[in-house]
Amino acid sequence: MYNEIQETVKFLKDKGISTPDYGIVLGTGLGSLVSIIDIEIEIPYSEIPNFPVSTVQGHSGKLIYGALSGKKVLALQGRFHFYEGWSMQQATFPIRVMKYLGIENLIVSNASGGVNSNFDVGDIMLINDHINMMPEHPLRGENDDRFGDRFVDMHEPYDLKMLAKMESIAKKNKIKIHKGVYLALQGPTFETPAEYRMVRIIGADTVGMSTVPEVIVAKHMKMKCLGISIITDLGIEGHIEEVSHKAVQNAAKLAEKGVCKLVEEFVLYN
Ligand code: HPA
């Protein structure tokens, strides 16, 4: 994989992408963050050597490089999920590429189901920890020491300084946020009521189908991570309704303006 990463990185550098300040993974419904990026280079995944190609509707599959708040950002519009059939290594390949482009700071976003009774549809949660319940692990197999250590420290998966900075930005802009734990399941089914209950009981606030493998791989390479989750449906007894991908996308839109504002200001201040 190391050689493939170098090949992809060379391709992107040759296209003019150089040492972005931030990498951003745009989750469901967050594609509009792209509208506040001053785009310099836009490349469909299908044109990037070794890149997987996203198959989920609403994840359009483009790499975007440009300026946001005067900083250089590289955004993945469309991510790769394990449930699509990608291996964990393939699904997290773009994160490795980001690191080798010189990115040290990663912002990951997603849509999730809220299981904390204080949460509402359209709320924003900053992820302060996660529980990995995916059936496969992106670091399973022989370790490539060029990427990082065999045994990866996870005592601070989400960077506390980034979290504190985002909290103060939210406060200043009067944007309501929660902080909490994101639990990752494989999907693609949404949870049954009993599964939502399990998620709550074992200590999570939200549940989704992404992000955790990306953060694990980022931590393997000692990148700093900030995680933002939009609550798009509720897994709380008495509030559980039919969920669909469309409903998730629509609900994510409720929070889009707030999330864009948060990210824009976050990137602005170092
Ligand atoms: N469960 C899992 N993934 C999700 C959910 C959910 O309720 N909402 C958005 N993504």
C-alpha cells in the first residue's frame, strides 16, 4: 500500500496540491461546506490513481483543494464505507494520502443517530471519544512501521485542544453543540430499537457507520482529529421513527449552516 500511496500523492502534487493545512472529510449532508471553499482544484475520485470510487447517493466523490478562511484545505467530498464492500484499508486509503501530502490536522464529519435523550434532530455533537464496534479493523495485518507503531495509543482520539477551540467558537457564535461519544457499527441497516438501546447502554451518545476507521488510521499516523456529528434521527425509546437515507440527508441540512460556520472559523484561527 505504501507505494500506491506515494503514487497517488505524486499525482496530486503534480496537479498542484501542496501541503494543505487541514484535511476535511465531508459526511452525509455536509457537502455544502464545499460552497464556502474557494476551489482551486477539483478532481473526481475516478481520475485519481488507486482511489476507491464512492457508490453512495449524496456522496458525490470528488477531491477538492482550495482556500478556506485563508488556509489551504483538502476536502474529501464523499467517503468510503465498509458496508460498500471496501476493505478497511481501501476505505481509509485517502486518509493515508492526506498524511503524505503533509496534512497533520483532520476534520471528520458524519451524520448519526442520537441515543442521548438530550439530543434532537438537527443538533451538532463534537465527538470527544468513540467506541469501535466495526467487525474489521483497518490496522489488522502486518504493521508497516513507516506509517506508525504496531500498537496505537488511543488515549486522546479526538484532540482536546481542537475540541476546546471548537467549543469556544460555538459559544461565541451562539451555536448549540453537544459533546459525546460516537459508536461505529457496520451498517448499512439502521439500528433496531434494541440495538439503539444497546448503543446507549454501552456508553455512546450517537451511532453511525463511518468515521472511526478513518480516525484510527489518522491516529496510527499521529494526525490530530476533530470529529463533528450531526444528529439526523433519534434512537431513543418513544422517539424512534422510520429512517431513510433521504431523511438523514434532509435532517443533516438543518445543521449545515451551523457546521459550515464552525469549520470556517475553526480553520481561520490557529
Ligand atoms: N444509525 C446509523 N447510522 C446513521 C444513523 C443511525 O441512526 N443516522 C445517520 N447515520
